[in-house]
Amino acid sequence: MSQIYWRHFSWLVLAIFLVMSTKPVFAKDVAELQELVNQGHTSLQNFVADPNMGWFRKHVKDAKAVFIVPRLLRAGFIFGGSGGNGILLARDENTRSWSDPAFYTMGSVSWGLQLGVEAAEVILMVMTVNGLDSMLSTKFQLGADASVAAGPVGAGAQAATTDILAFSRTKGLFGGLTIEGAVITSRDKWSSTYFDQTVRPVDILIRREVSNVNATVLRRTLTQSTGGG
């Protein structure tokens, strides 16, 4: 199987898996999007309260952005994949305040023996300008367009020099998080629905041109967790 054919086949499998697991291609109404924001807030609280996430709590203030996926599903048999919907918030370098959320999906495909359906809460800590620029694009691949590594969780652990650090809390038998090769795609229609006007991620995260009062609690919790203003 040629490299080009294999790549196209991988994208096809990923698309099929995402439709089956997270249904990202379907339109969402404001209530569904608000539920995703609320779930993201709950996940953030879970990470902050987790005694194993000491490094996360100490260093999330240094992140340029955080991408929260409240429920990343992994399923399959001979081939499978993982997928989930999430929200991205960016930190202002001057005020240290956090933006309103922009909406994204993340998914990947995998091969090999794998049974059942597993789930995890995931937060990606965007540490570099390149990582943030990648998140602002329409679609990019972790490991190819931006480097990614598993985030350290133990006291005194040191982070590798990387664009994005990935942290996870498992529910069930996820058995470790492997997201290198995962594709992250912005869902501009979802964001436009949530803010009731046409917007792109840069309008929400960098220019701060829109705001939704229903995201205030999430932003406040993130600000309190990072010492922002």
C-alpha cells in the first residue's frame, strides 16, 4: 500500500470513527454547545483538584492556551481510534486573563488488537507560539505540525521542550494516552452559533471580539487557577 494511499485510508478511517463516536459533522445548537462548555469547566475542576496533577496546577499559569476535551473516547477492534469534542481558551500575555472558548474536535486512528470502549478527560497545555499558531489554524496534526509530549504529573518532574503537553485523567481502562498523530480541527460553525455571529478562532482567542456571559464561570475558574487578572 503506497504512502499516499495509506494516508488517505487513514483519513477515511478517522472520519468514519469520528462520525460514529463524536458526531462532529452534525450541527449543534446553543444548548449542546453550552453543555460542552459546562463539561469543560467540570473537567478543569477535576484536574485542579486531582492530587496527581501537582505539576499541572503549578505550571498551567505558564500556558499560552489550554484545550479541554471533557470526554475523549477510544474504541475499536483490529483498527480503531479516539475522538472527542473540546474547547480552547487562550491567555492574554499582558493581563493574564483568559478568552472565551472556541470549539474544536480531536481525533486519531490506530491499528492493532484493541477491545471495548474507553474514555478519558484530556487537557492539552499549549506552551509555545508555534503551538498556539497551530491551534489557530483550520486543521493540524499533533507531532507533525506541532510537537507533543505527555505532561509530567509527579512532584519535581520536568517538562520536555515541546509545543504542547498532554494531560489525561482516565475513566475505565484507557491504559495511557497516546495522541501523537491526532488531528485537531476548528469548528467555526459551532463557535459562530455559540456567539451568534460569524467568528473564527483568532476573533475569539486573540482579538477578543466576542463574549458569551455563559462562559464566565469557566473563565473565572481558569483565571483563579492561574493567578490571572
